[in-house]
Amino acid sequence: DSHFGRIAYVPDLGMDLIRQFRYDPVEGKMLSAGTMRSGPADRKALGPRYIEFHPTLPVAYVINELSSEVSVFDFDRLAAEQLLGAPAAE
């Protein structure tokens, strides 16, 4: 993420979602922190390939390769702060 530098968002083309990881500075490793869809809930076979954060706005763009679409996400700073304080997801 471009705000805290401790959250990674990884496109998973095969599972059609974005995986979230948070950096634990105590353990020095990335911990699983859940997933989110790479586009609208009613769409399938999106195929997320790239994610990029806007340089100044709280927005992220996901390029969905299989559907040839771009999904735009608001970056929720409060949710990110809560994620950084949460235990690792299973």
C-alpha cells in the first residue's frame, strides 16, 4: 500500500481475487490478512493481473486480464489501520 508501506495486495489470476498480506515487523514476515474480489460480485473470470495505487488519491486500480476491464477501488485508510492491528487470517 502507498500509505503505510506494510500491506501488500497480490492479484491472484487463477482464483479471481486479490490476496492481502500485512507485514509483521516483530516477526519480520508477511502474514495472510484475507482476500477480496477483483471486481463486481456478479462477474466471473475477471483474471486480476496488476494492481496500482494512484500517486496522490486514495484509489487503487486493478487490471483484470481475462475480462479486459479495469476495476477501481477506494483505499479505506481506517480499514487498513484496523488490518495492521489484527491477528493473521487463516
